[in-house]
Amino acid sequence: MEPIAVQLNGVSKMRKRRVIGPIDLTIPEGYVVAILGHNGSGKSTLLNMLQQVVLPDAGQIIWFGKEHEGPLPLELRQQIGFVADNAGLEENRITAQEAAEFRAYWYPRWDMKLFDQLIRDMEVPVDVKLNKMSKGERRKFEIAAAIAARPRLLLLDEPSSGLDPFAWKVMVGQFRTFMAEGDTTILIATHIADEVKRLADYIVLMHRGQSLGMAEKDMVLDQWKEVWYEGDLRPESIPGVVESSLEERGLVRVITTRVSEAQERLELSNNRVLKIRNLELDEVLAFWIAGYAPVQWK
Amino acid sequence: MQDVKIPIQINENSAEPLYHQIENQLRSLIITGQLGEGTHLPSIREFAGALNCSVITVRRVYQDLENEGLLRTKQGTGTFVAQVEAGDRENYRLKAAQEAMQAAVQSGKSVGCTEEEMESLFREVLKAIYTK
């Protein structure tokens, strides 16, 4: 059994528009887990509950094998890093350098050398007050500061919003380097397919406040294929077909979850496969939401 | 210790699962000697990053190839290419060529070529490539 970073058992929270949960989720330690879902699906509430910014109404949360009655102990808080969707107000009137010194006091594993390097790499001005920075600059500061605290659990709520493509690339590189160095766990709520592709090991899908489960990213992305073929084989007789349409010039387009069997069936019956395409992440998620749960590794 | 770049090409629009693609290509690089004995492979996290796949997939590939005796892992230092038997290399060479030929014949058949047509095509291709 792998060590577990956080575990949620039947966790729920009443929000203004809907109930979030009950959520059951086990996040293994040492992986990057992408939290996906539409706006308002409960991603932020989930991340906020994992550091008690929001307290659940019911259920149980276990951090690194321990449940905590009441507020989280300081030692645990010092191991959790957070890049929020909206930066806090407390540090608004100080510069990046001053904020770093403030955080160094609270985080025992704070690495000032690493912070300086990250700030340099991402080109964040050090002598400008945080509330005078552009949205992207502030975001870059928050990311650098979260990494420099060397957390054991890093929670990222849409970290790339406001970043230009160059800064985004630097950010992805920094997260990778950070992951390579130890058994850190990253939970990242995001809408950016490329971010999921480049960073995630697992995907959790949230929909209308519920978690639809967790699956390996490569399995999720590998499972769905669009196949174009020429011939008279009826789509219903092809393995794993969930959608089909007749296209121009007698071509048939099917979407299947069992592509090798489908290809074999087509070739045996002398139908010509013209093209196989991997579905994009958003298409896959639409099928997942529609009830086609991803396969798990056997 | 110098880390090598591993030339693996992923085709996203293929029926072959990602995990198979990586495993087959890595196996072929080792057996054909393009990655020599003792080559230090990237860490699981690094390799996953380079291939844009998850660490779970890379770990699986490393484990499979270790079980086949092509890789060995030393606690704390990483994963290395093991020694490949000469006989294995020979078998693999012929097997790889046969598989590619099988695929070519299969595509010929699917567009309606007869056995005779395939045979004469085969001779033509053979001549074109080997008498260059």
C-alpha cells in the first residue's frame, strides 16, 4: 500500500448555490493530481477544505494518516502550501522581498535561495508592493513563495490564470523540478488541458459538487479514440462504440473505447481504416460526465 | 554520471496504447544496443516529464523491462541498462523485421492486393532498397 497524503470520507459542505459532496477521495502521496470540472463544480471548495479555510459540515478528512479535532496543528499547516484563486489581502502593502521574509519566519523549511532563483526565473519585481503588481506578476510571486516553503502538500487553485505563455512554461518546469526532488503531493485545480497533460499523474473529475472518481491520466487519455473507416460494416457491430455518424462520401466515423478490437474487427471484414485520432481531454471529460467511467489498470 | 536523452517518439493518434509504445521503443533501443549496457536511464519523474506521461506509466515500463532482465535498478542510484545476451539480440532483430513485414502485407491485403501482386511488389521493393 502506498502512503496516503489526504483522504476524504463522506465530506460535504453546504454552499450558496449547491451542496458540495459527499466526497470520498484518497490521494496517494508523491503524485500530481489534477482536479477538473466546470466552474462551480466544487474544485475550490475541495481545496479550501483541505487546509481548513472552509470547514466541512459533515464527513472526515485525514491528513498524512491523522485526523485532527479542531484546528490543524501548526506543524501540519507549515507543510501545506497554497496558491489561491484570489491572493490574500494581508501582504498587499509589502514587497515580494518583505513577504518572503515574513513567510520565512512561519515556514521552517523555507528556502530563500530557491525563492530568489524562482523570482529571477519568472521575472517578478522584488521592490514593488504586491498590490501594485499586475495580476500575472502577483500570481508568479504566489507560486514562487508556495514552492519556496517546500511543502509536503501543495494545493494550487488555477495557478496559471493571468500568466503569459512564457511564464507558464517556467511554472510547469518549476513544478516538475519540485516534484523530482521528493515525495511532495500536488493537487491542482485547472481548466488548461496542456497543464494536465504535462503535469498530472491522476485526474479527479468534479461535477455538480460530486467527485466522479479518480483515474490515471494516461489511461483516461488513451481509452477514447475516434476511428474513420470506409466500408459497409455497421457501427453497432464494432467493439466499444459509443457514438457513430455517417460522414460525406460514405465514410463512417465512430468513437470507441476498445480501439484495438475495433480495428481488428474492421480489418477482418475488409473495411478500410483511414484515420485514428485520440480524443482531446475536453471530449473525454464530456463522456465521463455522461456516465462512461474511465477504465482502471488491471 | 551523464544522463542520456532517450529518443522515444509517441504517436498520439495510434491504436497502440501509450504504455506499449514507450515499452516497445525502449526495449528495441536496449536490444539493438543503441542504449548500451550500463546506460543510466532518467529518473521516473524526469522521464515522465520528457514524454508528457504519468510517473505511473513510466514505473510500469521500467518494472516490465526489469522483469525481462533488460534493466536493473540499484537502490538509491537509479535504473541502468543490463547486459543483453547475443542470442536475444539476434531473435529480436528477426522478430522486429517479421512484424513490420506482416503489417505491410496486412495493409496490402486490406486494399485488395492478391498474393501474386504482393510477391512482385515485395521483389521490387527489395531490389530498390538493397541495390542502392
